[in-house]
Amino acid sequence: MTNEHLLIISVIILLTSVIQATAGFGFSLLAVPLMVLFIDLHQAVIIATLLGTVSNFGQAWQLRHHHHREISKIFIIASFLGAPFGFALFKYGDQNVMKALLGCAVLFGVWMLARGRDLQHANSALDWTMGWLSGVLLMATSTNGPPIVFTLQARRLSPEVQRATLNLIFSVTGVSSIIIFGVAGKIHLDELRVALITTPLMLIGVFIGTRVRVYIDAVRFKRMVLVLLTLGGVSSLVSAFVG
């Protein structure tokens, strides 16, 4: 990785960390499609997973009083079940196809949310299905947020509960994915070096985001979610065709 690429990656990490802390998600969703314009997808996934897990742990602890533990437990278990399939895609699958499918799925979710679909009374099969899909996407592309965000939004959870629950889920599943990548020998010194160098920038971004989010009400929060999901979906499609 060249110094120019490292500088670009650093700027991406800083900006997406602000978004992550403000909305409760969006780090990997935006960072990975942007990073793959400059580095290999596998490298982008590893870097985003390492940094995202650290960020999520800090915010999960900070927001611990707002966790929705029942939904979190279902999503975490379901994500573990989906992880092996995602790792197989990470190792053997066509990454451009995966990014294109992700982009289409995210934009479909945006359309559903924009229509105001209310799934508060849907049974737990929705959580299990979206959790499994999240586990697949986590290992394959590190962009596991959309299925969980869609579900939490459709269940009409408050912004505080959504942020806390997302970070709790991402923390636990992030650790598991790092272990799997490490055991499989997919984490290399180059990714570790980039993660270490950009960690201070990530922390600065999180600090800024936590100060900004206190000024965002429920209506603005939903709009932000829709905008972030749309950007993530479009960027995934663009990176699929560029790649």
C-alpha cells in the first residue's frame, strides 16, 4: 500500500467514524465500498472489521443502558450461523457479484423503509432471517449493518435503542469474525499496520460523532438512516462495476 493510499484511507476512516458515532452504524457500509476503489477488497474488509470492532465496543459500553437484549441475542446467534457461509464467499466467491447483490438489497430496504413499512408485530422469524443474512455479509464484505438496521427501523425502536443495540451486536460479531479471519490466516501485517495508524483518527471521529448526535431527533435520525443506506447501496453497486 502506497503512502498516497494510506492518506486516502485515513480520511475515509475519519469521516466514516463520525457517521458511525452519529447514526450508530455506517462505518463499514460506507468505508468498505470507498476503500475498494484504492485497495483490494479483502484488505478493506479486514481493516474495516478491525477498526469497526474497536469503535463498536466503546460505543456499546457507553450506551449500555439502552440495549435491547432480546433482539441482540437473536441477531448475534443468527449471525454466528451465517458466518461460515459468509467466510466461504469471502474466500471463494466473486466479490463484484457480492457487492452488486449487497447494493441491490440495501436499496430495496431503503424503498421499504421510505414507504413506512411497520413490522413491529412481525414474529421473530424476521430477526432470525435478517440476523443470518447479516452474518453472511459480515464475513463476506464487512457490511453487515443493512439487514439489522432495516429490522430495527421497521420495528420502530427509538434512535437511542437502535444505536445501542447495533453497537452491541456489532461488537460481539466483530470479535468472532476477527477470530475466524485470524485462525484462517487472512489477517496480515499490512492490514494491522493500517489499522494501528488510523485508530487515533477513528477515535477522533467517534468523539465528534457523539457530540453531534445529541442534536438529532427521531425524524432526522430516520432521514439520516435512509440517506446512509442509499449511499451505501449506491457505492456498493459502483464499486462492483468499477472493480
